Amino acid sequence: MSKQRVLTGITTSGAPHLGNYVGAIRPAVEASLSGEFDSFFFLADYHALIKCQDPDVVHQSTLEIAAAWLALGLDPETVTFYRQSDIPEIPELTWLLTCMTAKGLVNRAHAYKGAVQSNEENGDDADFGINMGLFSYPILMAADILMFNAHKIPVGRDQIQHIEMARDIAQRFNHHYGEHFVLPVAQVDNDMAVLQGLDGRKMSKSYGNTIPLFSTEKKLKKHINKIKTNLLEPGEPKNPDDSAVFQIWQAFATAEQTAEMRVEFANGIAWGEAKKQLFELINQQLDAPRAKYTELMANPAEVEAILLQGAEKARSQSTVLMSSLRQAVGLRRLV
Ligand code: TRP
């Protein structure tokens, strides 16, 4: 039996942060190293254009995110590691899927609905500032997944709906044109999959509350010190379950270290001390990858060569599937 396929992508619209690491990079690299899966990891640079229209940021972020994956142990020989925009079959498939997607389905996507709702709250036109990329985002994402017939999609909780939409779209396509696509399922690790940011909301570039994955030690410490806490004094018992400091601790600690920190909270550990320990825990895990990251960042040609090789590997599959899909929908030679 062939191995199950795992696929995930990261949008290249900013510097990689701890949320990307905990939610996507770490579980994906672990799964790939287990040898149990056939893994596809990619840089979602077409997705980046939806929100980020600064070319230099998209370009720089592509290098940073690629270097982060590689520094954190991704082995480009054993996985298929590529840049979305190197695979022209993805936008081509997006169109075929777009024509099989009910508009009503996409109307319900959270990212789009959230944007409409915030316009309404601000008294703006419902469509203010919303481009068609944001609206169609789940269809592009479905193409990413269906293009490689991936089974498991490790993502944060907020992305589950998109995987469900990819299933719906695949089902409709299969029903109409015959069985071409595997139906993907979301794989959400545990409560950790969505890491809290500095302000306690989901750590996300769009909220500006991220902790960068690979800054200097000094900057890492500074960011950790900015995590929002309440005003409880040292010695006063603290509730771990409403604390971003504890939640981030849990994402990096062993079960045993987490249990110990729970006790420390009950005993009234000072916020400064909890943050100091959190810094040490994270810093120790990121120290070695940081050195590798710095080396790759100084060597973009090496990263580029890896991505081009990955694209070749990916396209050896996407061109084959795409040509049978073109046949299936009636885009065929006349004779
Ligand atoms: N939308 C995902 C995010 O913002 C990134 C992404 C794009 C993705 N295409 C994907 C994730 C396909 C999994 C599979 O986190």
C-alpha cells in the first residue's frame, strides 16, 4: 500500500513566527521524519498576494520561510518542498475548481465573512477593501491540496473550514467528472495548534501580535517580556488557563514541565520569573536551528536551488494529473 500523503503550506507574507512553528512546521517536519508519510510542504506565495501587496515583503518572506523550514529539519530529499508559484498547474486547477464551486459555499468562509462583518461594524460598504483573492482564497487552497491528492492536512484550528470546503469541492468535481480527487481531512494536533500571541489572541501576522521565530536572543527576550499578563503580584496564585505565557509554555514544554509550571502558577510565580523561564525554554530549542537559519539566509542561491528541484519533483505529478483533468472537463485537442 502506498503511504498516506501529508501536505501543508505557509503563506509568505511576513517573517516566520512561533505560531507557524508550533501549528505547522514542527508537526509537519516530525511527520516527515517518521518515514510514515509522503510529505508535501510548500510556500504559499500566491496566497500572500491576497493580503500583502508589497513585492519586497513577499520576496523576502519567501526566503525567510523557506530557510525556516530547512533550518528546522526538513529534508528536501525525502519530502517534496516547493514554492506554489513554481507550479503553473495550481492556478490552472483553481479555475476548473472555481467553476465547480457554489458561490454560496464561499460566502460562508470565515476570512471573507469576518472582513464583511468588520466593514459593517465600521459603517463601511460591505465590500470595502475586499479583493476577489480574499473571496476565492478557499478555492486556491483547495487546488493546492487536490493537485497532489493529499489525505492529511496538518493545520491550525482556524483552517479546518478551508479543508472542509476542499472536500466539498472535490466531491462535487468527482461526482460530475468522475473520481479524480482524494478527499482530504484536516489534522489538528491538539489545543496547541493555535498558539496565542502577545495579546492573547491567535498569534497571527494579521494581528501584529507575533513572536518571530528567528530573531536574536535579545529580541526574543524582549518579545516574551511583552506578552500581556494581568496585575497579580508575586506570591498571588495565577490561573494558567487564561494565561498566554502558560499556553506558549505548554507548546514547548514536555508534559512533565507543563505539570511543574502549573504548580508554579498555583504557588504564585512572579510574571517576570515565568517569562524568564519561558525564554530559556524556547531559546534552548531554537538555538541550533537559529545558526542554520542564519547560514541559509546568507545563501539565497542555495535555497533557490532547493526550491527549483522541489518544483521539478512536484511538477512531475501535477502535469500528469492536470492533463487528465483537462481531458475530463472537455479541454481536448480537436483531432
Ligand atoms: N491558508 C493557510 C494559512 O494561512 C496556508 C495554506 C495555503 C495552506 N494553502 C494551503 C495550508 C494548503 C494547508 C494546505 O495558514
